[in-house]
Amino acid sequence: MERRLSKKDLMELYGVDRVTIEDWRRNRGLKMIEVSTHSKYITEKDLLEWENNLKES
């Protein structure tokens, strides 16, 4: 199974808060899978793809 990263993981990885992660979801195309209102994650592959798309913009 592919590694999954939670919002908390992303916050630690990028040194940002929850508001920033939500902004990235709404305005920058960060696609997180929503299991429930309090459980969201992104696969490592999707995160790398998102980062690469930002670099190309």
C-alpha cells in the first residue's frame, strides 16, 4: 500500500498550519482524500505530482 500523509504530516513537512493546508486544498489544487470530516490524507505519489505541477506553473 502506498504511503499516506495526513494534514498533520503535511503541517510538519512544510512548517505550516491547518489554515494554509486548507487554502492549498481550496485554491491551489491540493487533492486530499476525505475519509470523514476529521480524517483527510493524500498519497505520497499525489503530493509529489502536486508539487511538480506548482513548479511548472
